[in-house]
Amino acid sequence: MPLIQVDNLTKRFGPQTVLDGVTLKIERGESVVIIGQSGTGKSVFLKHLNRLLTPDSGRVLFDDHDLATLNRDQLTAARQRMAMVFQSAALLDSMTVGENVGLGLKEARGMAASEIGSIVEECLELVGLAGTGEKMPSELSGGMRKRVGLARAIANKPEVVLYDEPTTGLDPVTAETINELIVALNERVSATSIAVTHDMNSAFRIGRRIVMLHRGKIVFDGTPQEIQATVDPTVRQFIEGRATGPLTVNP
Amino acid sequence: MEPMDYHVEAVGRSGINLVTRSGGMAILLGRFVLTLKDIPRSLHIIFEQFYAIGVRSLPLIIVISVFVGAVSAWQAAYQFKFIGAPLRLLGSAVGKAVVIELAPVLSALVFAGRVGAGIAAELGTMRVTEQIDALESLGIDPVRYLVLPRMLACIFMVPMLVIFANFIAVMGALAVSIVGVNISSETFLNGYRSSFQISDFLNGMIKAGVFGLLIGLVGCYEGFTTTGGAEGVGRATTVSVVIASVLILIFNFFFAVLLFRI
């Protein structure tokens, strides 16, 4: 039984169909990267996996439970088994770095402050930010904020980590640091990881399985070796980053 | 499109907008009621908001109350002179006006501008920067974490501020009566005492509590449903003040009819 099963997922915003019957199964422990052009529905797909968005049709099963049918308490319990790293890091800007990392432990799990303190320090150390717990998010660089977002995600010891464009907007060195961190953290917490990105370097570094979305549909699903060997012109154009070919810039 | 079609479409869109907003606010109110059971484990964030929303509004309420009381005494004296009414009734007239209408309504309107707008802007920014999504993804109910403390603070702190407003406004009126109208403090306070009824005060408190609920609900709803980045946050802030102010005045009329029988 797959840990996550997406059946015929369709999502529309107004007249635009963003996801058009997407079906995907993700097994426990897999490291899946979803690639595709900007605006092709990758982040929308990701937000269906923890029900930040609900499907117009189709369903998303997590551990054999349809997320759409869960009541609020059941959904909260399901979400506590997952974590999400946001493109913008989405740190609560009224809180310190340490409070952000420990937020889920305090408010969702009701842990004691003394317990939270040591976990927060450990997580910050894992992402190379030991001693920054008292800083405010506004004092951090973009790369540091992403790392705090990673620390917040792993603090809850999740079974699934969802990464939304983890390296977007970062310089190549910082992006590679984030890639290394994701690989190391996935191994350390043995989590199932699902990342969406249009950064092929990142996709090859962190993914053991690569899925490509194009116009709301899956057009490729295979290993990094298979995608590099594919002759599909759409996929080839995307991974080679060529301006000419079947892919056009989204309006 | 014909001009007539355009107008019909605009009316239709406004109607849909009104129904959507009303329904959305009713759902949010229902979810707020359901989270009341979580008050014991949310006390730390509730008291934070009581301080931020209530205590920090006090200086502004004091300033407006002084001048509201002062101007009401001056205007009442002017009217008394015009109709030939005795000035010993000044305390009575001003006291009634302050306790029943001026303190609850004006405090609520100022509160809507300061706190309602602040709530809409804060939650709106959190919405467009995915901070509310982040809370949900951590398994934290944003209604419990964000709406519950803010709405409770509004419901309880508006009446508390109105108590201060009542006192300060009467002091302002007393000062103007002594200095500007030339009546003694004894005359003013005797008039005030003679017409004071505890039911007026309590009805003013009930009104203030409901106004607080409206301000919190509208601010939270507009913040939660913000879309469109910085422009959307600005729009949500403005809309929350406008809707809350209009609702306060409409509800105030119905309170007058229901609570203060002629």
C-alpha cells in the first residue's frame, strides 16, 4: 500500500485547469522530485498532499485515508505526520528563529518548554545555524531563512517532508548547501520526501525518482538515469534548458 | 455589452459578494465558537492579545474620551441656552448621552480603526506570505491560534475600554462645565447622579461587547481571505474598517430600539 496515493486529481482556478487528472503513487521512504515549468501546477499539486488545497475532483489518500473526508482533528493528526518547507520559508516574522522551529512542538504537540529548547538547538545545529535561536527572521539572509524552514520541518520528526522550490532564489553555492542538507536530513530522519522544483541540478541531487508535470498532466515518471536517457522532446527540452522546442513560455 | 447589462451584472456581482462575505463570516464565527473549548491551552496567546489589543488602545481611548465629554458638555449647554433649559440638568443630559451612546459607539469606531485594521493587516500579510499555510502544515489550527485570541480580546476589551471612556468623558464634561459653562462641580455631579441608571450602563456594556465581536470577526475574516499581495493587504485593511464601522452603526440602531424602550 503506497503511503501517498493521488487519484485523478483535478484542480481549476476560475477558467484555468491547473491540474488535469493527475494520478501518482508514492511509497514510504521514496525521494520524489516533481519538475516542470513555472505555472504548471507543481506547488498546487504539493499543497493537495497536506490538504492546504482541496481537489475539485479526484482524491488524495494518505496512509489509505482520503484527506478530503477527514474531520479537523483527524486532519491535524495527519498533518503532524508531515512537514512542509515553503518556497518563501514562511517563518512567522513576529517570532524568533527558535520560537519558529519549536512552534509545532509547543502548539501542536503541547511539549514542555525545557524539552522544546533542546530539540530546537539540535535542529538548528543540524542545519548549520547553531546559536541563532534568539535572532528574528528579518535578520537572516534568504538561505538562512530556508535552513530555518528546514529545521522547523524536521523538528516534528515527520514521516513525509514536502519541499516547495527549496533552492529557488538562492545563489549556486547556497543552493548546493540546501541540496546537501535535504539529502542528509532525508537519510537522518528516514522520511519520505517530495520536492517540487524547476532547478534540474537540485532535482538530480535530491531525487531518486523524477516526475514531470506539463499542462497539468504527468508527462514523465522515472529515475534520474531514465530521464537523462529519454528521447521525449518535451522532457529533453526542459532538462537541457533550451528555449526552442515543444515547450513555450507560459503567458 | 449594453450599459444596462453592465449595471445588472454589477448589481449581481455585489449581491454574490455580500452573500459570500456573510456566509464566510458566519462560518468563521461558528469555527470560533468551536475553538472556545481550547481556551485553557491557549491562555498564553490570549493574554498576549488582551495586552496588545486592549491595553495598548487605552491612551487613544483616553484622548478621544476627554474631548468627546468636553464637546458634549459644551454643545448641551449651547442647546440648553437656546431652549431655555436649566443648566443644573447638564450633568444629567451629558451623563446619559455618554453612557448610552457616545462612549460605546465612538470607542468602538475608534477601536475598529485601530485594532480591526491592525488585525486585518496582520492576518492578511500572514496569508499572502504563506505563514497561515505554515501553521496549518504544522498541524496548528489557525482559527484557534490566530482568531480565538483576537476575537476574545476584542469582545472583552472593548467593554473594558468603554468603562474607562465613560469615566474620562464625564471628567472632560465636568471640566468644561466648571471652566466654560460656569456651573459648580456639585451641580453637574448632582445632575449626573440623578439620572444615572445601572441598566443604561449595563446595556452600554452589552453593546460594546457585541461591537467588539463584530470588529474582531470582520478583521479576522478580511485578513484570512486576503489575496493579491501588498495591494490585497491594503484592500483588506480598508474594507475591514468600512464594514465594521457600518455594522457598528446599524447594530447600534437596533440596540437602541431593543434595549432603550421609549
